[in-house]
Amino acid sequence: MFAALDSKQFEACFVRWMSGLIPSLADQIIAIDGKTVRGSHPQDKRAIHLVSA
């Protein structure tokens, strides 16, 4: 899903949103990582995806 987004526009919106939620994080860099849990997708289910910051 993220690959379909305009990365610059997403970044601007995300920074504006987070700055409103947590002003003390303004001008800070936060690493965001995503992973798919291996073996978490039985044949008829979706895999578990984790996002951490």
C-alpha cells in the first residue's frame, strides 16, 4: 500500500499530523520499521504485519 503513495506528500502529512499530536517531537527523526511475521499466515488467513517506531 505504501508503495502506491506519493512519498513526499505522505511525509509532509505524517510530519504535520505527528507535530500536532506530540509537539515535543518536532524536528526529531524517528525510524519506522515494518516486518511480516514468518509463518503467521495459515492458508486461509492473512499474515501478521508489525510496524514499530
